[in-house]
Amino acid sequence: MDVAAARAVLDGLPRFDVKPGLDRVRRLLSELGHPETQFPAIHVGGTNGKGSVVAMLSSILRSAGLRVGRYTSPQVLDFRDRIVIDGEWIAPEALAAGVERLERALQDGETPSQFEAITALAFDHFAPSAVDLAVVEVGLGGRFDATNVVHPILTVLTNVALDHQWLLGETIEQIAWEKVGIAKPGIPMIVGPLDPPAQAVVERECLARGADVRPQEDTSVERMDLAWEGATYRVVLDGQPIELLLPLLGGYQDRNLSLVVRAVEALRERGFDLPDDAVIEGLRAVEWPGRFEVIHRNPTVILEGAHNVDGAAELAKDISERVPERRRRHLLFGVLSDKEAGGMLDVLGPAFGSLALCRSTSPRALPAEDLREQAAARGLTASWYHSVEEALEGLIPGLETGDVLVVAGSLTVVAEARVWGMEGHWSR
């Protein structure tokens, strides 16, 4: 089997027909010899910030000399960037060989989802590669997510907000119950700031499961300086102050960094040798595309994968602080159909001097007329483009010195903008 045939197999599996339960992924893993039992994991869940926390922890662990697997979703640049060992995407031949091993199991019993198959593929890649540790991002929810078969030595719950209500529930309490489902008996769970209703659910569930809750607010993280190249922080790690540079610029990274500091302390308790130098160098080297990423300067273009109301609010706050003149702020916005486009526009519209709308090539992208109606209903004047590429080609030449264009609303939009830029199109 070659990589094209492997992709065809995976693309033939259902992508959006999500069914609760772990039986299907367990069956796949059983056919593969249960690779998920052959490496320890850090399991990271929550509504926002999961990917950034995974990226930071992975980079620190690598800097400390460990062989690190990283599993994230969705893809940003390429299908293979979801499955990574020591910064290297899974090779095409490894992807093909893994799908070939999976193929028989895919045909037996209930058809698994594409995400379940990719999860099994990732763990089957990590085990024979002898990773010391895998840092695994929850795909959707937590309790019934396909990743919730790993054997974690540490779990992280970044936050809980309204998102994916069609599957996880209409209330914060219901969503918190789903997300805290990754807690394990006797295993530390680092918990970010939560609203009281979510906090009550998390505390109740962790107590029932015997999980060791570690609140994030016990850490000290202070942002000292901010430049387009990165943010300088002073943090207290195991009682000792250190200064570090973090290239991830979003204001929400303060909170994510606090979670990472708490996680490093917990890992040290469990015997991992993570010296301060490894923390400093790992964070200095971290890369996480599409999260308030300054992809180009002169003109300044920022890619931000905010895809729900909470993320949009963080973006509005960040861009207002970084670019004081509203007329200098320009937004290119596209969103998937299952997201709260109206709520996001309520937050983002007042923060930008101009608004342009587009849709990505994703079959889940919100139709053009729907997005335009949402903007018009809020009294927002917006230009419209049929694609991300068309939008960038129309907007970039009109930017003046000091202007900033933010591309946001969906990681699918961000990914297409990033690819367009990598082809050398940013310059006017």
C-alpha cells in the first residue's frame, strides 16, 4: 500500500458521524497488539488551549533529552502533522504501513470513525518507535474521546466553555462532565480556571475517581515584556524564579503557560529530570502554527485559530492591546457551520476597523449567504470573497504601513492562509 491508497482508506471512513463510546477504538488497538499500553502519556483536554499546552510540554520534554510523541488535531499544514515524534511528522511510508496493519480491523465489526482510526494509527506509530512519553490532545470532549484509552501519568484540563454543544451538551455542567472524564485514579490532574458550575462538576468527578487535582492558580506567571518576536515571562518553578521567552504571543498563553509550569512540577515529582535550562530552552523553541502567529511583517499578518466565542473574546482583547488604533485592525473571518458565528461576530466586529468574510474549502464551512446574513444582522459592513486565496489577494495590496490583518474564525481558514503565504504571496 502506498500513501495515496492509505489516505483513500482513511478518507473513506466517516468523519462527522461521531458516536460516543470506546469499543471501536479498543477493537482497533486490540488488533494492533494494544500499543497504547506500551508508553506513558500526558493527556490534555479542555475547550481552548489544548494544542498550545501540548506544544509547550512536548518542546520542554524534547529539550530535556526525551524521545517524545505528539498527537494533535485537527491538522494545520498537512494530514501527517497530527502524528509527530521529536518534531518529525509521521513519514509517508510509515503512514501507509500503519493503515495497512489497520485495514483488516477496519472491515470487522462496527465501522470506526476516521478520528478513531487515526488515533489507533498514532499509538501504533509511537509504540515501536520507543517514545519515552507521548503528549496526547483530546479530540472532542474527553470521556468518550478515542484518545481516552491511553495510560496517563498526568492529565491536564485547560478550561471548560460552550463548544460542540450538539454532542457534548447544552450547559457548562454537561460539557464539564464530558471533559473531566479523562481523570484517572491516583493520577495528577492539572486544572485551569473554571466557572463555579464547571468547577463543582470537576471537583465532584475527580473526588469520585480518586484523581489528584492540582489547581493552576497555585502557580506564579508574570508577563514582563511583549514584542512581535515573543513574550518575556517571569515564572516561579518549584519555588525558584526564572525568566524565559515564549514565542507564542496570545494573551491566553499566560494561562496556558501556568498550566505547563504546574505540569512540569508534577512531572518532576514523578521522577522526570526536567532542569530549568530545559524548560527555558524548550519554551524558547516552541512552535505552534495558527495561534496568534505573526506569519509576516510589513505588512503584518496574524493567523489565529480562535473558533468559538471565548477564543474570539481573547483575540479581540489581544489585538486591541497590540494595535491601539482600531482603523489599523483588519479581520478576515471564516467559520465552520457548527460554530457560533453570530456570537463570534458580536465580539470581533467592534474590535476591527474593517471586516472581510470568506469560506474555506472545508465541506463544513458555513455557506456564504449565512455568514453574510449574520454580519448584516449585526450592522456590520463587510466585503465578501469566495475563497481564502481570493480574499488575501484582494486584501494584502490594500494594507498600509502600520496596518495589521488578522485571519481567524477556523483552523481550516488559517491553514489555507498559511499555505498561500508559504507559496511566497505575502509581499505586495
